[in-house]
Amino acid sequence: MFKFIHAADIHIDSPLRGLATFEGAPVERIRSATREAFRNLVQLAVAEQVAFVLIAGDLWDGDWPDSAPGLFFIQQAARLGKAGIPIFVIKGNHDAESKVTSAIRHWPENVTFFNHKKAHTIHLEKWNVAIHGQSYGEPQVTQDLSEEFPAPVAGAFNIGLLHTCLEDGTTTYAPARIDRLAAHGYEYWALGHIHQRCDFSRNGVHIAFPGNSQGRSIRETGAKGCSLVTVKDDHTVTSQFHALDVVRWQELSVVTDDAGLELDVREALERAVAKSDGRLLAVRLQVKGFVAGGQALRDRLDAVAIEVGDVWLEKILVIPPARDSESPTGHALPSPVAEEIQRLIALLQEDDPVVSEWMAGFVELRWRLQGELEESEAAVALSAKQAFRSLVAKVGGQLS
């Protein structure tokens, strides 16, 4: 029997895009979070006396501004080396061979980076394990790399180390078919790239994403970590999730009014903190009710967060109650639908990157409009953020 850690998408020193613009943001704690999560991974590996560690791509988040990310990794790899634990890494789209340049040419003896030119196999005789993998040479990969992975080593426990988004019918980027992975003859596919923990195991073949080790924005909520995998002598596999994150992103919703605001928010935050195991919580708070917004609301709720402790309110969205009037279609909108519309409208009013993301989807349409449509309110809204916000609010007001 042996154990190993399957991790992916570490994104050491991932840049904090726009975070510093948030007044009161715990920038340094969030900036160091990816490193602290990796330290936790190393500590877990040593404590569990694992046979080896696998990283399925995106160890880094792009080219380094200096050698600091590489030196940090060497320091942590050396901790594993002292415990006799090797670490095997493939490069993904964020740290592809062509993307990361470094003055570091020699890595610790216990570190192996898989080559990007061709999939190859490393056989660990002590554990009778065959690890098959291939790094990315370029950030853009459109072929299914798994099709060229070597045949399984007979009698060994075979692991495929692959960075992929699988094949969902909507993209050709880094594809791989689950049925082909299951039929390849390996016992375990250690996947990376998707930041959500997912299990696609079939017919006794374990096919899994561990998710990323540390959430980096409100788009990556919930616990983040790695998989601790145990393999018995008969190749029976069990996998256990271990949280590594030191900052946890979370969305909370509170239904209240102005009089009960502080008490209701405090209770919601206290419940969340009780489940966080001492982590810093970065919370996007939705306040549903007749509550005045603006800086006064931010000040009131920041004071509550400070009292609760180790909570940062990343954003506060005020969502007025949906009106009982009917929609333009003549049918009353179900309450959950109306609330979701109001939530999205509030988000688009507050979050500039989200507005850009939504507008990007209409770029092609904007240039196809001609004649009167080209000068319409809708056409202007597709190229100007404030106009886009106004149009969304207008439509939302008609639907609520």
C-alpha cells in the first residue's frame, strides 16, 4: 500500500488583478495565499508520509517578474526531498515551456518536470508505479495529448498526468474524452486545469480534478485543496479531499431591512466564520431588502465584519425586493427568477470586470448592426460600459 498527493493549478504568486483598488482589502494576506497553500500541501505530504506528489499543471501563473517564485518552489521541494518524497510536475497553459523563462536551470534531485515534446513514462520501482505525462510546449493546445500517451506498464499501477478541460462539445481547447481515458488502461488519471473538484471515474478507472489549491477571486468560492490518494496492494483506490486554502472566498445572502441590518449580517458572518477553521473569509454579501446603499452601508457593515473577526467584505450588493407586478409577457416572474435578475443587475452595476466580460460576448453582434439599429440604444450599450449598465437596469426594471 502507498499514498500520493494529486494537486493541480497551484498558480504560485498569481497576480491580484485590481484587488489593490479595494479600500481596506487584506492585500498582503491574499497575495501570499498561493504560497501558504503550497506550504500546507508540503506539510500534508510529510505528515502523511506519501510516496510522491503529482502536480497536474499550472504550478506557476505565467512568466516570473524575477526568480522569487522559482526559489520559493525550490525551498519547498527541498522540504519534500529531506522526507524522501519526489515531486512530478507537468506544465499547463499558464506555465507552458514557451511562457516561463528563468535563470534557474537546476532543480532539486527529487523534482521531475515532464518533457513537452512527447509523452513519456517514469517508473518508480519501489512502489511499482508508472507515471505517464507530458507538459505543454505552448499555452494553446488543441489536440488531445492523451491519445499519444504510452501504453500501460503491465503489472504496475499506471497514472496519467494530464492538463485538460476535457471535451464538452463547446470547445476544442485542450480536449480529452472521458471514455478514451477510461479505456486507455491506466488505473488513475490525475487531471488539472479545471479549478473545481470533479470526479469522472468510470468502470473502476479513477479520473479526477482536485481543483486548485487556493481560490484567487470570488469566482473561485468554497474550500480548495488537493486529493490524498491511497492505493492498496490490489490497486483499490480511495481518495480524500484535504483543504489547503488560507483565504476562502464565499458568497452570502441576507434578507433584512434597515432596522435589523447589523444583527442579521453579524449572525450570517458568525455562522460562516464558525465553519472556516480559522481562515480569512473574503465575502461577497448580497443584502436583500429595503436598505439604503452607498458608503454609509459599507461603513456600517465593515464595522460588523471587524467585530466578527477575520472577515473582509469584498463587495456588498443591495438587491431590492422584487415587485409583485407582472412582466411585459403578461406572466408574473417566479420569485427566485426575479431575485436572480436583481442580483445580476446589482453585480453589473458594481463590478467593472464583470461588465467587460458580459460586453465581450456581444462584440461580434455590435459590428453586424446596420442602418437604424447601428444608432440604437442597444447598439450604443454594446460599446460603452455606462450605457450597457443603464440598459441592463432598464430591462431589469421592466421584468421585476
